Amino acid sequence: MGLFDKKFCDVCGEKIGLLGNRKLDDGNLCKDCAAKLSPWFSERRHSTVAEIKQQLDYREQNKAAAAAFRPTVNFGDDMKLYIDQMAGTFAVTRYTDFAKYNPDIIPIASVTSVAADVDEDRDEIYTQDAEGKNVSYNPPRYKYSYDFKIRINVNHPYFSEIEFKLNNRQPEDRMTELYHRYEQQALDLQRYLVPNLAPTLGGAVQGGSFGTGGFAAYTRAMRSFSGDVPIDFQIYGASESMMATCTHIEEPEFALLCDSCFFEFIPAEIPEKDIDGTKTLNIDQLEVGKEYEIVITNLSGFCRCRIKDVVKVLGYEAESPKITFAYRKSQLLDLAGDKITESMMDETIRRTGEELGVNIIDYAVYPNRDDSPSHY
């Protein structure tokens, strides 16, 4: 057959117009039939006519499920993930007329894993020299933007992966409310789709968190996903420096990286008003069992920076102090000298939930100084 010979669709039998042919492994497919395939299907070129007909039969049957689909919760901006909790199904689409656009209605039970990736993009910011030419700052400065990508793996006869972008707007900083809103959406949709990740995980879950103090609540949340899979807490760090590394899987204990920055320590029992003029301690002067506020001088120019973290010294790993995170000084509740730490409050909330038989997902505490006496 010549290049411009007439071709007919091997599925519907209609004539295929110019540039309208979609090649199959053993035949031809018109663009109208191709448009009816699942948007997540990517193996059309390697599929046979019989396999395409089978999928189109499935897509026809899916119309009834799409018409009956009643989402109770959704995530995302443009492309959305809709979940019908009553039916135990979900769909990913940008359209709300489900009967018309026929999105794949997928059983939640078929989900094998959910991953959320954050893509960071940066563009350098320039200044101008005396001649009006663009030159770099010293050190260079950058403008950042972030995209949240969701990847859902499923057991399905016609596709195994669904990938979409959660956000329409791009956060420009990790510390913005917009960034944290998308971050929370990514976490929440994982909870809905895969309430227990243990069957799909091998090795250890990489926690990348302190695991103790105010972070204990997040450790418990992670365990609700991971089940019996051990957690590797990896590192203890901040924007100023990577300060310590986890010594054992499942234990949120960290050995200081003594060459990452210069460490100084202030005994935690010293009142804030007496800090100025206090002589700091070096790593060889620490006492096991005591708590200290960390002061760091890093290689980027931060000198004697009080990051407000308080750690407890557990012992030594070789010659490096082994620590665990205790609390942040800037997050103490102190209406009347009570000095309630995050970990104290978290433990109280946890026990309250257990006694009442309820699952407390989150909470907030603030001091009310308008009443007399003041209270939380």
C-alpha cells in the first residue's frame, strides 16, 4: 500500500482521514476510537486490534461507574483526584461532569503505592554592575519555585501508573503557607488511598525526621502507614547545617557530625535572662543525661547561631556525642513559669486520646492572657 492510500480503522471500520491514523501492532486505529481509550494507557502502539477492542469494551462498561460516581473528597487544583469513600473508588480528572467525560473509576483496593515528589526549580537572580551588565551576586542568589507531583501505582489491566501535578500555583518558598497546604494535601491523599503502606514497602522507611520531642506525633503518623516496617530517621539537621546522623534504624538517636560545623552548648537549665555572658561548652565538656541548647558556627558565615534546639546527651558514639532531640526553646508554653515543652504537651494529648478512645489527628494550643487567671 502507498503512503497516501486510503486506510480504514480496524475497530470501527470508518475511513481514517489525513494525519488521523494511530498505528497499532497489527492494524490501524482512527483518532476518534483512540480518544475513547483510557488517558492513562500508554501501550497503544504495541497493542493488537483485539486488545484495543477489549479496552474499549471496558471503557463502555466504565460509563455506568462514572455516572454513579459520587466523590466525597478531592485534592488538587486543575487536575484533581476525587475519592468516593462510600463506594471505595477514585478517579483522576480535570472534569466534573463524570458521566460525559468518563474518567477511569478505580477501586481504592487496587492501589499498591502512592508517592509524592517535590520538584524544585531555581533561577539565578542577577544585579547590574557599573556598566549595566548583569552579574551574579556574591554568593549567588536564586528565585525558587516548587511543583508537587503525585504518582499512584495500581493493579489494573490497562495501566499501572497514574501521574499528575497537584498544584496550579507554584510556591516560591518551602516556608510559605501555600507550600505547606500542598504538602498537607499530598499527605492526606496518601492516607485516603493507602491507609497502610506496610505491604508495599521493603527495607526501611526513610523518616528524615528527629522522631522525638514535638516530632513524636509525626513518627506515630508514619507508623500508621508503615506498620512493622522499621523507620530510619536518617539525619538531624536544619537550614543552617547538617548536624548529626542517625546511629541505628528505629532509634531516633544521632551522632554529631563534628566536622559539619563548630558546635557550642549552653546548659538548658540556665534562664534566658542569664544567657548573655554565659560561657559555652565544647563537645568534650558535655555530661551524659543532661540537656543543652545547641549553638553553631557553620561554613557559610553564620557565627554562633542559636537555633533554639535543645538536645539531650545520651552517650558517645566513638568520640562523638550521641544526642536525641528534646524540644525547641522558642516553642515552650510558659504562662506562669510552667515551661511546658512540645513533648510534654504531645504526651498529654496522646494519653488523653487513649483514655477517651479517640484518634486525635492534630491540635493547637495558645495562651489566653485576656482572662484572669490566664490559661491555655
